[in-house]
Amino acid sequence: MRAVLATKNQKKLRELQDILSAQGVELVLQSDLGVDIDVEETGDTFEANAMLKAEAVCQATGLPAISDDSGLVVDALDGAPGVYSARYGGEGLDDEGRYRLLLRNMEGVKDRTCRFVCVICCAFPSGERILARGECPGVLSEAPQGDGGFGYDPIFYLPELGKSMADLSAEEKNRISHRGAALRVFQKEWENNQHGTDQ
């Protein structure tokens, strides 16, 4: 089945392709179809933002559209940066600038528990939707570690593995990550709704 991925993030595309290709889903980017949509993420939950993106791209392309909204939830900051993870600190910051700002804001804070959250939405031309949520618990490190992944991965420490998310291979990350967890739920929902054969 062919579906459009509602993102311009090449690293996210690779992660999703690695997992979804095994389910017989051929992912294409909006740009592959000559579509360029920037959806304003006005929702106050991961679910709302994922739906906004998927529905807009589905409407524009006439194909099933898959989007995700994900972010880092820090308990000591009342859930921040949360849905604003990609915009934390303003538009002038890159990934490193954002995680270094977060580390500064957490200086001296003992409770460093946090979790990555991912919500995946697939919007179908029929108007049906699939929503799937996954989480990965961790601890904010005091300093970045590892050079893989993207976003907040270098400061997201996994005590049971003794590694940061940025230290993991793609296979390890897919197995334990919030996105991998969400995709496994998504696969079950997909099979339950029999969209693999209907579309």
C-alpha cells in the first residue's frame, strides 16, 4: 500500500521506513508528489497535532497520510517541553541549542525523570483514522552523550541500558523507542481495521 508521510524530516522518514516497510507500506514524502504543506501545530496534545497534519496531507493528496507528533515530557517541568519540543526556546535554535537550553533549565533539579511520547495518526480518504500512542521512559542526563539519533536523543538516558538514546543503533532504537512502541500499536490497529487490504 502507498501512503504519504506528512513530514519533511529525513531522519524521521528513515526511522518510519525501517519499521513500516515490513508491513508492506510504501512511504513517499509530500515532495515526491509535488505537495508542499506546512501545517501549523495548534493542538495542545500530541494526538491533536498528529491528526491535524495527517488530515491536511490526506486531503491534499487523496492518499492515506501518516504523521506523527512526538516530544519530550519532563516531569519536573510540568510536562514541558511537550508538544513544543521542536520549538523549545524559539525558532532560532537547532537541536543542540534546544537540548542545551533544557539542560540549563534543569540545573540543580534532582528529579530528572522524563519520557519520550509519540502519537501516530493515519488519515484515510474515507474519513477514517487510526491513532496510536507510544512512550519510552528515561532520565535526563547532565550532559550530552552519543552522536546518533536527533532532537533530544543525546540527553535522554536509559538507565537499564547504560546508554543515551543517541548511543543506540537503529535496530536498538526501533525496539525500545516511543516511535517503535507507537508503530507496534499502529500495526495492531491497522490489522484490526483491515486497512492493509482495503486501501
